[in-house]
Amino acid sequence: MKRLILLVLGITMMTGSAWAADAKLGYIDMQRALNLSEAGKTAKSQLQEKLKKYQEQINTKQADLGKLKNDLEKQGMTLNEAARAAKEKDYQQKLKDFQRFTKDAEEDLQARDADFTKKILEKLEKIVYDYGKKNGYTMIFNAPGTWLLYADKATDLTEDIMKALNTDNQKK
């Protein structure tokens, strides 16, 4: 569908129609806006803080597991069969808990990242829409998300859109 729209746009513009002469086009790099805007930087910072907390917990749990395994290996020969089996069962359970914790932490971080990204993109889309309408743009593309092969830097609206997003975030 995207290709068809761009093909129609290209053909229309090449035909020299009155619409093509009046068309005002621009593009933004949504990924750059996501990463470099204040909202994007704040989201990254919050994710890094959460990652650091998870990493500390993982390191502690990993050290406890290592100690438990060393104890099991050292005492394994001196323990009777029932005691060794109990320690082995305890170790296996803690290993499963550790694996579950790391998986849950990873899923939580991914969900938070997706949530942050979704919220920022929703704001960006509204800002781009308002910006385009206010400034008389016919179309604003998401480059590199389109088949845009060339665009003059003068049509790059990313900085303007990031400023508007940053201003919007400061209001709240």
C-alpha cells in the first residue's frame, strides 16, 4: 500500500499538475526524534535505572546460586544420600527461580520500553499533524521508514518536531 501511494505521488508530481506545483513536502526521522528528544532521553534514563536495579538483584541471586553450588560440590561426598538429594533439589529450585526472575525482568523491561515508545509516538504523531496543518504541508513523511530515496536537508523537519515535543513535555 505504501509503495502504491508513493508511486501515485511520484507520477502525479512528474506530470507537472497544479497540485504538484503547490505541494509542500517534508520529512522527519521518527527514530532520531524518539532517541534525541527529552521524552526519549527520560524514557531511556528510566529504563537504565530499572535495568541497573534488576542487574543488582541478578548479581546477588547469581552469587547465592554459585555459593550454593560450591557448597553442594564440597559437601556432596560427605553428605548422606537424603541430605545430598535435598541440597540438590534446593539448588535446582533456586536455579529455576533465578531463571524465571531473569525472564520476568527482561519481559518487564521490554514492556516498559514498548509503553514509553508508544506514548512518545502518540505525542509525535499529534505534533506532526498539528505542525503540518499549521505550516501548510501537503505531506510529511517518516524517513527512513518510506521509500524516500532523496530528500533535501531543508525538508527535514525532525529538529522542529523535537523542539515542539520538548516544549509539550515541559508544559506537563
